Amino acid sequence: MRTPVHRYRSDDEDSARWTGFPFRAGDIVISTRSKSGTTWMQMICALLVLRTPELPAPLTELSPWLDWLVESRDAVYGRLAAQPHRRFIKTHTPLDGVPIDPRVHYVVVARHPLDLAVSLYHQAANLDRARLAELTGQPAPAGPPRARPPVERWLSSWVDREVDPRAELDSLPGVLMHLSDAWTRRHEPNVELVHYDDLLADLGGEMRRLADRWGLPAPGSELVEAATFGRMRERADRLAPDTLGVFRDRQAFFRQGASGQGRDLLDGAARARYEARTATLAPPDLLTWLHR
């Protein structure tokens, strides 16, 4: 087993919580950037493993976010140790910060960065910052929230921001760093890359492909239907990653789930800047696959 090379830390995450985690053969680690299909992939895994759309517990309990500091490490480890079925574990840590075990499967979901960013913008308005600060032991935010710029202006500034990708993982450099690392591992037998748009275009086909790769039975139509965006939004109380009251509205977590909105919000000059910038941040074959 290879120990993590990089440690990723923020106010509410610490990838060091992976160190010493007792993996089991067949475990599935879901490594994604925020708003890239994390909950969707957790649901797909739950359906493929448990074989029923009637999950025995809320999705976030079945598939905990291991490196989230809101819940103690011991509590997360204990809950996973008690699970008798194949486990599927959430992380927003790139694979170079997670122990790589040959007995374990790793799946990385990629979404067009502009669509990811638009979803981030809207999710920010749905977060209860005071509750999040309370759960992570941070100072409560003071004063009224700052007025946010329109999404078009915010998205253009997100494209242009110069940041350390390892410190700002949800920046454009951070997103492409995460995906570039996964791209270099795509031929490893226990690493799968999944494109968000492939899930939109052929959910059943992608679920069957993953089931085959992971040695699980192929899903029937009932399981595929349970993984559709509409059905998941209907069951937001059980599926949204929020058992501790971090979201103002759980159903709003499942906002649209569509593709193409990010590109449509940029004018020609901003799109050109985006294309030039991404060309410096990721290999061309990854960008061709990501932007198709």
C-alpha cells in the first residue's frame, strides 16, 4: 500500500484522516471535485451494491465523507467498520492524497469545469455558514452576508483567478490538477474515470459498465430509474449530503444537473481566456475528453 504523498487541509477537511484507514478488499473510493457528481456516484454505488432503491439509511450515512472534520474520525471509522456490505466512501481529495491499495477500486467523476463552477456559485447561497462554523469549531460569521456579484461576472473572475491549486481545490487550477492526476492513472486496473455527460447521456450503460468493472451484478431498470436526477431530487431528504443541517434547503442541492450552462454564461472574450488558461493547466488529451 502506498501512503499519501500530499496532505490537503482546509477549515473543514483533512486528508490525513485517510492515513491508517483499514481498507477491505472491494472497497470503492469516490474521489471527486465539489459539484461534479459526487452524490450521484454515491447513489449509483449504493444501488449497485445494495440492489434496492429503498436504502436502509440516509445516503450520507451509508457513504460517509471520510475527511470531513464535522464528524469525528473515530465515529466515521466505526460506522464503516460496522457495515457488512461492500463499502463506498466519499472524498474530495485527489488520488495523490489517498492511500492507493490494489484491493480497492477508485472512481473519479469529471464534469466540465464551467458547469461545476456555476453549481458552486449557487450552492454557496444555500449553505448555512453559521451552522457550518459551529460544526467545525470556527468563529461564527459576523455581520450581514456580503452581496455577491451576478453569476456571469463571478464565473469570469473564477476563470481568471491565480491561486495555489493545492490550497484552493475548487478553483480552476485545483479542478484540473485533481483531474490531471486521475488522468495519469486511468489505465490502472483499479481506477475508473467517469464523465458527468456520459451519465446524462446513458446512465444505464454507465451503471452496467461500472458493475462489470467492480464484479457486481448488472442493474435492472428499477435501479437505473432510481439513479436519475429527477428521482434523486424527489428524495432529497434521504439523499442530500446533509444530516447536520448545513443546507438551507436540501432539495435545492439538486438544482438542475444539466450541462452547458457555464459556457453559455461567458462572452466570447471570456471563453477565449478560459480555453487559453486550461491549455496551460492540463494535457490536451484530457481537455479533449473533458470538453467533448
